Amino acid sequence: MCDTCGCSGDAVVHHEGHTHTVPLEQDLLAKNDHLAGHNRARLREQDVFALNLMSSPGAGKTTLLERTIRDLGGELPFAVVEGDQETLLDADRIKQTGAPVVQVNTGAGCHLDAAMLDRALVALAPPSGAVLVVENVGNLVCPALFDLGEAARAVILSVTEGPGKPLKYPHMFASADLVLLNKVDLLSYVDFDVAEFRHDLSHVRPDALVLEISATRGDGLGPWYDWLRRRPGRG
């Protein structure tokens, strides 16, 4: 059991050349998954496409979301749930786009869960046909374990974060329907091999769609917008 957030799963222990997998308590995840199923059913009934947007801190989630809403807001109705441990900083940024937003502060918790989304949906009441983006707490570990009831998951990785992330955080990338490689405008300034990244990702999620983007300069945003228009995972 994780001391910070209570995440459960399997602990893989490496000792003197031997690897042992230690099963941990699953009750917490089972309860969460049950409520996530209710969230998913409700969202489908309301024809709301829910996207769980995950990344480490500073990868560019909020910047991408701001630009996306400003560019597509006249075409697609957006609603946003902002997850952070503290502050209203990101929610205030989203408010400036005109999209309805609810902030969820987790305190010491390192992820959102299905119960938090359930309460946020009551406050937000997204309209039928909306794109609901859940900007999860910045973390490449715990958010991957908790189903919220979303229709799809997208993971953002910035090229400034360095190589090897799919292999270091396999659960996160294995759960991704879409991987957005952000800040490609900085590739000439950092040590990041895109081909190596794609190769590493293929080991944990061979069928993941990868889009190379720059949320600030605008590279690759057309395919990202087309993906949102299709709203994969509905129904």
C-alpha cells in the first residue's frame, strides 16, 4: 500500500539478482473500479466524451488544453476537471478560455479517483455532446492505476524529460490510447531521440497512436484536433 495515496497493485522486488512479485491488497482498486463503471455509464448516457489527460508536472497539459479550447471551442463544447494537490492556478487559466471548469484538490494525494470525478460531474454538469477533459495530477505512476470512467486516456510526454520514460513507467504508457510527444520545437536543444522513444513505447503499448506536437508553436495540432473530433472510445 502506497503511503502517499493508498495505491495498491503488485510490488516487484529485486534482490541479489532475483525478482519476486508480491501481490498487494486490491480492495481499494475494486471499489474505485465499481464507481468508475457508474461514471462511464452516466457519461455514455449523456453522450459526454471523457478524456483522462495525464503527464508528469510541466509536460504541457494545461498549455495544450488552453490552446485546444481556444481553437476548437466554437466547434466542440468543452468542460474541464482540473486535478492538483493544491491551488486554483490551472483552473483559473482554463476559466480564461471560457470553458466551464471544476478544480479538485487532492491534498497529499497524487491522483484523481472515480469518487472525485463523480463529485466533480455533479458540480460541472457537462452538456450532452461535450468533450470532458480531466487533467489529472502531474504524476507518471498513480494516475495510471485508477480508472475514472473515462472513454480514453492520453499521456503527454515532453522531450525535455529525457529518454526511457515508457520503460521506466510502463503502466502509464501501457494504459494510453494516445501519446502526445510535446515540445518538439525544442528537439534541437535537448538530448532526446524520437525513434528510440517510439521503439521503447512499442514494447509496452505497440498499438498506441503517437502524435508529435508543440503546444506553443502549433506543430502537429491538426491531427490532435482530428482525434478529438472523432472522440474514439465512445459507445
